[in-house]
Amino acid sequence: MFRMNLSHFQYAAIFNYGYWFLMLNLYFAIANIPFILALSTLQFVPSNMIYYFITLIPMGPALAALIASLNKIVVEKDISVTKDYWHFFKGKFSESLRLWSITLALLFILAIDIAVFMDKSVFAIVSPLFIILSILLLNMVICGLVIMTKMKHPLKRLIIMSFYYSIKKYYITFLNTILACFFIFILLIKPVFAFMVLPSFIFFLIVRNSSLILRNESNT
């Protein structure tokens, strides 16, 4: 009898997580409609980079809300998915938008530099620097969005803490970057699949992987 009840609870948990992940993916996609339209209508070429940059701006608050929602699932094992996602989206909008916009602008500048140097003889020399800076920026923004789920900080302190954890906890943040790069890669080749299937799963793994950072931050 106990085994039957345990099995029932396991199935219920699987259904709940499946429903939560599906709805979070849907809300994340809704918040990123401008970027989805850009992916669907524009070629991924340097001349269209400015349009991608503009349409990517809303992804910052959307990611912050997604990460905060997933952290609530990890901690409380429960969520009011619609209410909580949009509550986090609204509550973290300003803070996440500032952090994301700065990071996005720096990545945009790096992308332009790569495009400029690509045909030059020095590209082989400077390309490792571009790659390292891009990885560091991606590390920092993910780390910053994760920290944001626990406590509100001024932007300057948030950037400093993101840099600190990105370097000190490199074994955590680098894995987060690998997961994020996998999501970006699938996003570029299969955007519909990436938006409707992957966001909650990928960033759930990132939240779980970042538990040490979250635990340290909650104790400060």
C-alpha cells in the first residue's frame, strides 16, 4: 500500500513539474516575442545585429523572472506559476534590465569587434581575448541574475559580486555558461524548440548548480 501511495505522489510530482516547466517556457516566450519575431524574419548576419540587440533587451527581465520562479520551485517545491512568474517579472524588471542592458551592450561591442577583426591578420591573436571576455560577461550576467533572486543590491555592488563569484566559483559559473551556450546554440538553429522546451530545464539546472552561491549570498 505504501509503495502504491509513493508511486502516486511521484507521478503527481512529475506532472506538477512538467506543468510548471511548460507554463514557464510559455511565459518566457511571451516575454520574448520581439526576439522570436526577429529570429523568424531576419537573417542572422552582421547587418541585422542592431535589430537583434534591440529585441534581446526584454530577455533580461524575462530571465530574471524565470530564474526566480525556478529558485522558488527548488526551495519550496511549489509555485503559483502564473502569479509568481509575472510578479517576479514586474518586481525585478528595473534591476535586471539595467544589469542585462549593460552586459548586452558590451557583448554587442565585442561582436562588432570580432566582425571587424575577422578578416585581418591579427584576428588569430586577438580572438582568444574576445572569447575570454565574452565568457566572463556571460558568466557575470548569469551569476548576477541568480544573486538577484535572493537579495536586492545596488547595481554597482551586484556587478562586483557577479565578478567575484564568477572568478572565485569558476567551477560553478563555467558550467552555467556551458549550459547557457547550449541553449543559445539550439536557439539559433531551432528557435521554436528552444523556447518551448529548453528554458525551464536549462535554467533549472543552472539554479541547482548555483545553490552554493545562493546559500552564501543568503548568509551575507
